[in-house]
Amino acid sequence: MSDQFADCIELTPNCPVDATIYGYAPNLGANVFFAVIFGICLIAQLYQNIKYRTWTYLVAMGFGCVGEVVGYAGRIIMHDNPWDETGFQMQICCLIIAPAFITAAVYLTLKHLVLTFGEEHSRIRARWYTWIFIGCDLFSLVLQGVGGGIAASADSDSTSDAGGRLMLAGIVWQVFTLIVFAALCTDYALRAHKNKHTRTAAASNLLRTFKFQAFIAGLVTAFTTISVRCIYRIAELAHGWSSEIMRNEDEFIVLEGVVIVIAAVCLTVFHPGYCFPPMCLNKQFTEKGVVDEKDPAETGV
């Protein structure tokens, strides 16, 4: 941003909207829509996770939905005043990190899928999936959060660029983690299918149910949409602040807003508490098709 606009705090003839980082006043209808949808998902997540006692899933989706609501609230503030510093800080910090929490919800499921369909087909212990991928996700969150904070409070172009580079590094790391996660999921699915004769009767019955198939479809959809969003963000941040990509609101609405709404809705509608019972209450299907309690330290959600 040019130094001549450094003191701008509201729209005036000397502080036009074209001179802001985004170059536009955020669309009110679209941002209200996103805030409302994420708010509904948050309420639904609270109800379902308390009902099914999937506490870690609640933390992931809860923080993700709260972050999205706050982020879009910031863009709603910017609709009236694109120069509003508070609104900019809210949306740049929250919308950059909130999808990482939603991604964590996807990561949490792999351990329980492995426990249900046979840990012997996995190349690593089931418990390590959670530690590895949540750890990588937290590292990505730190990079994006610190970068977003620096960018939001920057008083010079150099500081703002430094924050942007940290945010970019965090998202690149997130994409790398997503790729590794997809590779391990695919590897496990192939190995488990190859050895399906060893599958328990309960696991086989679960696999044939519509709700479990919908749950898997929802996970794949959420994973895909989150990946699309991350690729978009990499392209956006790689070109720097006030780039052509960053100043295109239609692309932002579709490749940030819509895709993460789809992910959140899929992970809410096809909640594991209803669609994937083994993930509830630290439980796992047994050979007889009943559900056994497991030590939370060993199989906790």
C-alpha cells in the first residue's frame, strides 16, 4: 500500500476503495450468508458432539466454525468501511487459520477407521496418525496465526510482506501434510481391501451401511474442498498483497467461502457420532457386532 494512504481510516475522496489491499468493499450478502451457515454448523456441532461425546472432534470443528464466523463478521464490518482496521484484522487472522481446525477434524477420523477395519493393515500404529497429523496441523496453525497477526498489525510494507510469507509457509506446509495424509489413507485402503477376508463381521456390516458410505463421501469431499482452498491461498499469497488474485472477490467467494462451507456442512451433516459409531465414546466394533469400551488413553477421540 502506498504511503500516501497510510493514514486512511475510512472512505473519503482521498482514501478511495481502490487504494485498499483488496480494492473492493466485501459483498454484504455473501459474507452474511457464510457467517450464518458457519453459525448453524457451530450450533449443530455443539449439539451432536455433546450428544455423542466426541470431545476432540468438537474442539476441532468448534474452533473452526467460530473462526469462520468471526472472520466473516470482520468482512461484514469492512463492507461499510473497507479501511476498517479491526475488521481487516478479524478476517485476515481468522479466515486464514480456521480451515486448519476443520482439517484437524478430518485427520481425527483416520485412527478410528484403522482401528475398526484392522490395525494390522496399517504401516504405523493407529494412535500415531492422530499425533503426527494433529502435530503437523498445529505447526501449520502457528505459522499461519503468527503470520496473520504480523500482517494484520503491520505498519510497513516490509513487515506486512514478512507476515504474508509466514502465512504462505504455513499453508504450503498444510498442503504437504494433506498430500501425506491422502497417500497414507490410500495405502491403508488398498491394503485393507486386499486383505478383506480378515475383516470382522461388524466392520463388514458397517461398510455396507448407507450412513457410513455417506460419512466416507463427506470426508473425501471435505478433504478435496479444503485442498482446493489451500491451493488458492498459496496462489493468492505468493503474488503478494494487493495482487490481482487477492483483489478478485468472486474468486475469494468461491475458492475460500463456498469450498469451506461445503467442507463444514459435510463434516456436520455426516457426523461420525451418527454415521461412524466406533468413533463415539472411545469405542470399537468387535467380532460379534457389539461395541466395546476401550481405554481412552489408547483409543480416545
